[in-house]
Amino acid sequence: MTEREEYEAWFARRFGGLDVPEWLRAVGFEFWRHGRLSLIEAAGAPVEIRALQEPR
């Protein structure tokens, strides 16, 4: 799953019923992505964040 796919899945769960313009979703993705990168950098060690698939 790509970062964008993970973001889209999270966005759908969190804001699925709202009509959000695509440009705002794109900006949200950049904030989401850079937030993840800053967590990795702050850890001070090489780590990888993976989203686990939610049980159905």
C-alpha cells in the first residue's frame, strides 16, 4: 500500500461523509506525510511506520 493509499483509507474512515475539495485533501496528505516523516526522524533510529489492515 502506498502512502497515498494509506492516507486515502484513513481519510475515508475519518471524514468519509464530508464533501472535501480535492485541493484540501492534497494539502492534508502533505501534512499527514510530513508528520509521519518527522516521527521517524525524531525516533533517531531507522524505523518504518506501517498501517495494519483493520479487521472486517
